[in-house]
Amino acid sequence: MPRQSRLDAPGLLQHIMARGIERRKIFLDDKDRESFLERLALILEETQTQCYAWALIPNHFHMLLRTGQTPLSKVMRRLMTGYAITFNKRHKRAGHLFQNRYKSIICEEDPYLLELIRYVHLNPLRAKLVNDLKELDTYPWAGHSAILARCKNPLIPEASGQKSEVQNGGSDNKHPENPVNPVQYKSLAEKTIEDVLLHFGETQKVARRRYREFVEKGIDQRRRPEFQGGGLVRSAGGSKTGLLGRPKEEREKGDARILGSGNFVSSIIKEGSDSMNHKAQRHVSLDDLVSRVCSRFRITPDELASKRRKRDISHARAALCYLAVDELNYSGEELARLLSISGRGVSDCRDRGQKILDNPEIIREYLS
């Protein structure tokens, strides 16, 4: 049976799992784990993707993410491809590191956000990497210890300190104080932990205590097969009792890519279908897009691919990268080859292009 296409949209909560090929280890030591988390921290901040829970197991990892405007596929491609290259180089190996593609399950937030945070964070205990909850409290390779503030949060990128300086006027003091209007930059990772704790109490001390009590109650639940997706049957823990006697057309929709009620499953499938149809209707070839962009900025294709830094050429490159990657789903690699720039250069161009084309009407002019 052919595998189903992924479902994705900004703001969706998704449970992500990825395993090593042939169930081999993907983390051989702490340096591997640190490398993975450093890369993840930067990608999450750059793409404004929230990570509510995460756990690194020797041969796989779990994450609970909420995507921003950057599609999940691009977030995961950057993370897994970049990490695999670093891992192979460090350990002098070649070939695939991960088994097939990662698994992603869209989750209905109200009933499952806290349950999944607990489930993901208890993985090291279920895998016997720690002996008890007390050890898990200070275990650095899962997000539980960061929520409790028992370990430094590795998902706060090192660059956030530099942003604090910029945010506060470029002072040498990383955390200058203004008695009238104190401002301190907070990374998305810090804000996400604050969001989690707000579910448990108004003060951090109370919230952390209640959060830990909540996690402790989940220890005896063992494995949770209902967290593998599939509508009402999965949501009910696998029981079909509630469906007996219902006509077929009244039974709730199920889908292995989605965890939630039948209504939620149906709405996500419809949204995914509408999105795919919309993309198909507005698809433009890359050559045609280059012609449209060049015409708009009154430059030639040769100038577009040149190294010149003239304002119109720079803006045209930025517009092309944003439209091609974010609106038409071309890969960054295709744009890098076309413009003879690095992947990082494409990313920078996309960011500038989004600001230049910050108007739906202008975007439609290029794509219609």
C-alpha cells in the first residue's frame, strides 16, 4: 500500500518520532546529543517552531512540536539531514542514519497536549535510561528537567544572548536594566516552557510542583498505544464499544496520521485536501517564475544569477527565493543551484523576500 501524504498547516500540534536505520543507535555519546540539540535549538528559533516536549533515546527521539509558518517537512529535513552529515563525519561512517522518514501524528490539542507532554517526557524512564522520577528530574536529555529548571534548557540557542544585546541597544551588558521600561529578550523555548507551566499554576513554584505530580501519576500507565493516531477508536484507547450499533455514515472518521475525535480528523483531512488543491492550482514553473520576477524588477536572468549587489538585483533574488520555496514548495537546494549561492544564502534571501512581499495582492500577481 502506498504511504499517505503528510498533513501539515501552521499552528498544528504534532507528535514526531524518528528511529535509527535497522534500529541502530543515532546517539553514541553526549557529544552527539549536544550536537543534535544545538542544531534543533537554532532551527526552532529561526522557524518559530515550538517544542513542548522532547526526549532522546539511544536509537530514536520523540518531539511534540507546533509549527509556525515554516512547514514541518522543512524543519525536519534541516534537522535530520544536518545531524546525519555531522554524525557520519564524526564517526567516520557513510550511508543513511535514520530509518525511512520520520513519523508525524497531528494531535487534537485540548484533550492531548498535556497527556503527550507527559508521555514524551516519561520515555527515558520506560526505556530504563533512568531508574525513577527523581533521576528523570535531573536527566539532561529530555525536556522534563528543563521544565523543572533542574538543568539548563538546551533548546535556548546560544545566539539569544546576542539578540538580547541588539534588543537593548547594543550595550556590552547582556541584560541591561531600565528602571522605567525593563526589556529582556526571551527565546521561543523559554516562552514555550512558560506556556506549559501556565496549565498548572499561576506561579512557577506552584506550577512546577503540580506539573511534577502530574508526570508522576503517568508512570504506571506504561505504553500508550492510543497515542499512535486514528480518530475515535484510538482516542478511546482502542475500544470500539462506542461505535457499535451506529450506521456506517455516522461512525467517526479515523486516520493513522491524526490523533483526536472524528470531527477533528475530518476537519484536518479537509484542510489538507484544500491546501493541496490550492497549491496545485497556483503552481508555476521555476523558469516562468524567474521571468516574472525579472520582468517586475527590470533585470535580466543573467543579472539575477550574478554576484552583483545592486539593490534591484538583491531584492529580485530575495523575492524569487521566498516565492519559490515558501509559496510554490520548491526546495532550497534548487534555488541554491539556480543562483549559485549557499543554502544559508537562500534562507537569508527568503527572510528578506518575505518582508519585501508582505502583501497578499503582490504575491498573487506573481503566481496568477
